[in-house]
Amino acid sequence: MNPASQDINLNSPNKAVDVDGADSLTDVPVEGAMSSPNPLPPGLTEEEAEELRKELLKVEEEITTLRQVLSAKERHAIELKRKLGLSPLVELRQNLSKTLQDVQTSNAYQTASATWDDITHTEAYKKTQETLSQAGQKTTAALSTMGTAIRKGLGDMRNSATFKSFEDKMGNLKYKVVGTKGNGEATSETETTPTQENPPF
């Protein structure tokens, strides 16, 4: 047998060395070699396996078709919503409104609402509410008194000699920088330039 003329399949699971000891590989049936890539489960014949494979292919084709139909339907729904002026924000608002309505009509919400009504009519709740109301009134009065004291303190500070002196200095500084321009009159450059005798600070 000429090794060069033989068709060698290197991917074959059935490889053997040539009888004459040459290094060429040939397809030789090996005992226990599998005829199909996946072994059949026990109790399943080749005919049944072939039938199942056909059914699997059919189901996979149906899934692909259904995906394509679903995608087309989704595109059509988006187009209809666009024509109706239903943006995602409007849809979200409608969904939230419906969810809130569903929550308000649910048994749990009704029970909680009834329980809250019962609590608000108890003596302990009324006393707590009265106490909090009084505390709020006292806090408001205290803040009002504090505001009056702060205003009085600021008024006293404004009437003090130190503040009046500071205010006069700021007025003089403004006059030296701006001059009488605020009244619409022109001033000369020498009038606005500070002299050495009267430094601005």
C-alpha cells in the first residue's frame, strides 16, 4: 500500500499505524468507537432520537419566527403610541397613577386607613397632638422674642459712636472715590485723586 496515495483523515477518531510499520495514519475501525457525536440516552432508539431532533429543529424555527413577529408588533406599537402622542413620560405617569389607584383600593391600604382613623380618635393621640401644638406655639413665641432682641441690639449698635464714626469714614471714602458723579456733575481728576494729607484709610 502506497502511503502517499492514501487519504488520511487526521480528525478521525479511528487512527492506526500502517501494517508495514510506516508512520502513515489510516482510518481503521476501532472497537467501541461511537457512530454519532452524542451518545444516546439509555432506552432511546436511533429512530426515536431522530424524531426528537426533527421536533427540536421545528420548535427552534417556530421560536425564531415568533421572535420576529414580536419584534414587528413592538415596532408597530411604538409607532401607534407616537401617533397618539403617548411619550414614555406620559406612559410612566399613567402607570404610576394606576398603581397608586390600585394601592388605594387594596385591602391592605383600606385596613391601614381604618386603623389610622381609629388611632386619631384615641385619647393618647389627642393629648400628643395638643402637646405638640403647645410646643409649637411656645417655639414661635421664643423665636419672635429672639428676633425682637436681635433687631433691638442691631439698632443700638447702629446708634453707637463707633458705628457712626465708621459710617462717616465710609461716606468720606465714597465721596473721594466717586465724587459728585452720582448727582450727574463732572469732577476733575485732581478732585478724585487722594492727597497725601488725607489718605483714604
